[in-house]
Amino acid sequence: MNTAQSYDELASHYHLIFENWELSVERQAAALSSILQGKCGLATTARILDCACGIGTQSLGLAKMGFRVSGCDLSPRAIERARLEASRRNVDIHFSVANMLNLTSLGARLCPGGLLMASIRNYDRLMVERPATQGPSIYSDQGKRRIVFQVWDWVDARRYIFTFT
């Protein structure tokens, strides 16, 4: 299974990784907005391209705050879900399927005075530590308990297959 396929399968359940996805949308947007406005001097009307946006966790909150957001992801199903979530919230976000390694269809360069901000998981540490599991995390939703657990099966030193339960 390739990366797009694995995220396609996860798209309808991705929100379950968070204890409270709605709160996470708000919290992540507030943290990013603080950096973009306070440290980078951007106005809340600035244009933002959220690469690898998944189901829109950060895009949705930033758009709600007034940023003009576009999002792209390798996974068509994640983009479908992000569009649905934007529609539910009545926020205007242009989402498209694109590989962040080739963004020529979305604009391959920053505008003059533009800003590139990137954050990624610390994959170097993961390749050294090679965790076998992540979790379990136990959450309560509407009187029910939910357990989130990931198993990581390492194929080689740089690749793993994860099972999300």
C-alpha cells in the first residue's frame, strides 16, 4: 500500500486520533496564528497554503480566524473529507489533491515577501528509536470510552507500516 492509499483509508477516522478534534482544530489554529501574526508579522487576511493538510485540522481553524487558506494533500479521500468539514463550518477553503514534493500546479514559489513555515514529525528520531507502538490513549466521548492505539511494523530502517485501531 502506498502513502496516498494508507491516508485514504485513515481519512474517515483521522479525527479519532485526537481526544477532541474540534478543540484541536481551535487550539492548533490559535498556536499557528500566534506565530504567524506575532512572530512573522502576518495579518489574519494573509494567504496560506497548507501542504499535507490531511482532513483540514489546521486549515479549518486558520480560515475561521480570517486567513485565506488553500490546502493540498496526497490523499484524495482526505481532501474529500476536508471539503466536507469546510462546508459544514461555512468556511471558504480551496482544497486540491497534490503531492507536496511537486507543487507546480499550485505555484512552485513564494510570492515576494512571502513566508515559508514548515513543521514535520521528527522522522530522524523515529528511525533511531523505531517504536513498535504508539498509545494506547483512552478518551471519553458522549458517555462512551474510546481507545486509540497504533502498531508500527518496521519494513526496513526508513519505512514502516502502521495499523490504526
